[in-house]
Amino acid sequence: MKKYYYITIVAALAIVCLQAVYLKNLYNRYFDEYIIKVNDAVHIALDKELHLRSLKEEGKSPKAHQYLYAKPVSDMLPEETDSLRRRSIAGDTINVDVARENGIGKTTGEIISQLRQDIAQKRGFPLELQVLDSIFVNALEDSPCHTILLYDKHKLVIDSIGSLNNGKSNYASGLYPIGTKGLQYLQVKADILMASFVKLHIWTLAFSACFMLVALFSLIYQLVVIRRKEELLRKREESINGTIHDLKAPLNSVVAMLSWLKMNETDLKKKGNIEVSQSGIKHLVYNIESMLVVARRDRKKIVLNKTEIDVLALVERVKKELDMLYRGKSHTIEIVNELPEGFRISADGMYIENVTRNLIENSLKYSDEGVAVEVSLSIKEGVLQVSVEDNGWGIAPCYQKDLFKQFYQVPRSKECVQKGYGIGLTQAKYIINEHGGNIKVKSAEKEGSIFTFTIPLTKIK
């Protein structure tokens, strides 16, 4: 599968995951807020239900109002203090700090409300669960399926009410103490439905879904467009490659014809001109082969025709041709041979010649007049090593990492710009790698360059 397919799939999954995370966080927030509403409703229901019991105890109408006043003892009149003493019942006092530690209540008001629960139960007016449930539902407004459970001091259920019949719920509150004695506890279990969340956030969910669909549609559309363009480029490339390949046959015929003419020519001047023409056409064939190798490498590997080749003779042949091709530029090409006499290596002669030609020609192209090129042949650590060293313009370190990339050309000043396509070194690296070797560069600006490639020594079949 193409790389852009994976990128599109990853991008689509990222969008879906982001939307899922957003909706999950939105639901969690809704869930937490609803829990707060449930807890608030429970407290309101307990307070109102206690108020109704107090009215019932005093024989008053449920519509009557009852107020609780709080006043510091230091501000009370003597008559109020005496009245308070006469009304107090033994055991009605409580330590607020201890009550907080025991979880009876967080505020003084809550603790006083728990004392009132004790008094009501002591006087025979226990908690009325049905009334409590009715007040709870009204306080919550959009009540979910729920159950209110009443426990005894042993945490055993003694009564319950609500619409949650199967007992399954996604929220269960803690135990709310009823009174300060720890005799009864209250718990609310609720099933907070997804439908309520959807109803509340219907527009947010709709816009989120629309955004996700638009983003996915855009990605799919881009993928289709890229795929169509790639198919069109592939067809164009095949057509161009076919045309380029067809050019090789007539050029090879011209080379063969020039070779025949050179053999039969006795005039030295004409013979020299024929050799120049022959070198130029060979150089053109080399460029065509480079273009084909680079263009095909992503889809079709080159087929190496390995034979026994004489590396020294190959380099000497390249030197002779380039000397003729660049005879208008003063230069020297020196070959330093450290190979054993009669050395041969198993490799594809045509491709190795192309690599060698490319490296030497680059040294001649990217340099000033009088450039000196040294080609060293040696065997080191079981591999053939070919180095091409020059004293040309050199390459800055910041450009060296991109040298072997397709169509890359080192930025240079207008005076130093040379015609090229940025495929020679790409082809060289590809060919050497296919031979199992490696190619590297060592260079510094205005100090020249050293390109070195290696080929493992293998037994010649």
C-alpha cells in the first residue's frame, strides 16, 4: 500500500479519536455535574422532608412556614437564656468538630439538621421515604431512573423506593447519615441515561458529527485526487521512459558506425574528430542510462549482469574518453593503481563504468581550470576501494547529507553553476548498493572532495 494511504488512514483515525475523546470528556463532565445535582437534590429533599415532619408533629398545615433562628449566647437576654434552658432536653448538645470528623455533617447547619432528625425520630416521627422521594424528584427536575435505599445501623436495607427495578445503575452515592446516632443511613442509586446527555447536547453533537464528516470527506477527496494524479504521472513517466529507452538503440548504432569508421580511417585528424564524436555519443548514452536507472528504481530493481571485469582497464578507458570530452579545459587525471597484477572482480561492467565516469566527470565539472583529479584503486579489508579525489570547489558540510538524493544539486553562485540534472550521484549510490557496497564523500568548501565507493570481493564464477 502506498505511503499516502497510510497517512490518510492515520489522519482519519486521529480525527475520529479526537472527536471520541472530546465527546467522552463532554459526557464525563455532564455525568459529574449530574452527580452534583443528585447530591444537592438529596440534601434539599432531606431538609424539606424534615420540615414537613416538624409541621406534622406540631399539627400544622404543610403550607405553614417554620423558621430556625441562630443567635450567639452572649447576645441573648436573660429571659431568652432561661427559656433556652427550660426547652433543652438532655443529650441535645453535640460537639461540632467531633461531628465533622464522624461524617455527620460538614457545616454547623447540617449538624443542627441532624440533631433535629434525632429529635423527630425520638418523638415518633421517623423519615418518610415516599415523601422524600417525591421531593427529590421535584428538586432534580429531570429525574433519571433511581432508587432511594434506607439502611439500618448494620448497613442492611430496611426500606426502598424508586423506579430502578433491576438494581443496575451507573451511579451510587455514599451513605448519608440520618441523625447523629448512626442508626439510619440513606443512599441513592441512579441510572444516568445516555439519552438525557444526547438531548441536552444535541446541537453540540450534531456540529461535532458534521465537522468530523467534513474532515473525513476532505481527506478522502484529497486521497482520490492524489491517486488520480499519481496514475497520470505514472503513465507519463512510462511514456517518457519508453521514449528515452528507444533513443539508446540508434545511438548505439551510431557508436558502432563511428568505431568502424575510426578503424578504417587513415587520416589522423579525421580519426581524432571521430573519437571526439564517439566520446560525446557515449556520454549521451551514459546520461540516458542514468535517467532510466533512477526513474525505475522505485518500481523495478536493476538486473546486474556480473562478469569478470578489469577495473584498471575500465578506469583507463573512462579517463581517455573524458580527456577527449574535456580537452577544452586544462586538467589532469592521474590513476594510482595499488591492485595486484591481473586483478579482476565480479561486477556489472557497464554500471561500474557509469559510476566511475560520473565521479570523475563531477570532479572536472565542479572545479576551476587546472584541476587535478586522482583516481586510487586498492583493496582494503576484503573490499575493492575506488577513490576519486580532486582539488575543486568542494562541498559545504551542510549540503553533504542531501548529495545522494534524487534531483538534488548543491546551491552555488551564478559563476559556478553547471548544467546538471541531480541524478548522477543518486544513480551511483543505487548501483553501488545493489552490488553490496557503499559510497561516501569527504569534502570541504574550496578544498576539494574525495568520493569513495567500495565493492565486496566475491569469487568469480
